[in-house]
Amino acid sequence: MKVQPLDDRVLVLPLEKEEKAGSIIIPDTAKEKPVVGEVKAIGTDEELKEMVKVGDKVVYGKYAGEELIVDGEKHLLISRSDLLAIVE
């Protein structure tokens, strides 16, 4: 399935880290939500296209965006105002 965000929105694949404490694996329910993700698609806003490119890693608000399943993976559809930084 191909998703093309509209206006000032970005489709982001959250980057999950496996967390371990010694030999104990921390369950998903105890982890904080990820706040870094990879941009998979950009909306139609020209100014946004100049700032962010597909493949960029971005930091976004902890509870930002709408969850969306694309090709079996959880993605977030995030508004431009919820993007906080680009990670280099």
C-alpha cells in the first residue's frame, strides 16, 4: 500500500530499540514510546519539502501523530508542528 500524506504531514516509521537490562528483556508495555523515526513520505507543502527529505531521521513529540499500518508495519502520520528536529 502506498500512502501519500497531504498538506503539512509526514509519514514516519518509528525506530524501535530493543532494550535489555542485564539478561532481562524489557516488555513493550514497560517501554516509553519512541520519539525518533525515519521519514517515509512527505506531504504536498513546498516549505516542508525543503526542510525534510525522505530517509531523514526526525525527532517528534511523544504523543504526536496518528497510527497507521502500512505493509504490516506501524507508521505515524505526523503534522509539521509536531516535528521537533532532524537527526544527523
